Amino acid sequence: MKIKILLILFFFLPYSLFAIQTLVITSVNHSQISKVTQPILIEAYKRLGIDVSFEDYPAKRSLHLANEGKYFDGELHRIKGLERRYPNLVYIPVVIFRLEATVISKKVRFEVDGWESVRPFIIGIRRGVIFALNGTRDMNRTILNSNERLFSMLNGNRFDIIIVSRINASKFLPEEKNKKLMVLEPPVEVYEMYHYLHKKNTHLVPKLTKVLQDMEKEGLIQKYKDDFLKQLSSMP
């Protein structure tokens, strides 16, 4: 009799009592920004009782897999408007990072004043980075697969400038081999970054939005960024 009762309870109690939902999110490999946004989302999903993990891919591949939605549930962070090219992705309307598109140079000097100010130069950008692809459209640019290659080729005088996010540049600029490189100010543009979910997870959008808004009010989103920047500045 007891066994029958237990079986009845097993089949009729909510499934959520027996399993914790798990999401797998794509992210861009070797991204410094991910070191800020991943902890933010881990905390946000934890508050919803959801486990989340991340798998890194080249930038363009990451977007393709997230949009396909066959094995993955969303994309870690991207700029707003991505959904026009990747219609299966839905953004969560809370800013989780502000990206500064930054010009890095070895020899040329000029005051950066928007995207048109970089047009006269030979430019290097990373494949799959939407802000750089859009901003340098129809310009003299070369697209490479990694930031490592961008910095290497800039040092080799193959480009006049490269354009990367400031936080990603912060990983490479302190290296001895990059000591002749410099950041030109101000940023070309500042972009707000958002988390994206595949449309199969649309039911989570209102809940996740509320949680991220709460974390923003608590100052927690900014704290994750500040903590990471302190960590970077303390590195030898």
C-alpha cells in the first residue's frame, strides 16, 4: 500500500520538485567581458532556481549555435539589435555590461571621433564581433579569428589600428611585447550589452528581467565589473 501511495505521489507532484532546470549558454572564447557577465548570470539564474553553464566558441559560431537553439539556450551577451539578424534570439532588457569600442595604435595618432574618423586607416577587427563589423563596413579592414592575431599583426605593422573592446584590450596591453601600443581616446562608441535567450525560453524573459533589475538596484551588476577591474589592475 505504501509503495502504491509513493508511486502516485511521484507521478502527480510537480516535476520541479525532482529536477532542477539547467540551461546551456554559448559565449565567445577568450572574452574578458565574459569574466564579468558570467558571474552576473550565474547569480541571476540561481535566484530562479536554475543551473546555468557556458560553452565557449568563436564569436560568429557562438551566435549561430545560440540562434539555432538545437543544443543551446541562448547567448551570454551581445549588443542590442542582434535579433534583426538572428530572429530566434530574444534579448533581456537589462544592461549587464557597457562595452567601449576602443582604437589601439602603434604609430598613428589622431583624436577618435566616431566611426568615420577611422575610415582613412588600415584596420584589423575580430571575426564575429558585431559592433566592429558594422562600424567598419565598407572600410579598409581585415577580419581575423582572434585578438591574439590582431595584436600580433598590429605589432608587425600590418595594420594602422585595431578595434577591440577596452576590457579585452586590457588583457594584452600590459604584456611586454605590446609596450609600444597605445589606446587612442575617446572610445569610438559605447555599447550596452544584453543577455539573449533562444525563443524556446521566452517564458523566462519576464522572470529573468525582474531578477536582473533587482540585482541592478542592489549595485551587484556594477560590483562584479568593479571587482574584475580591480583584479586586472593588481596583476603583475
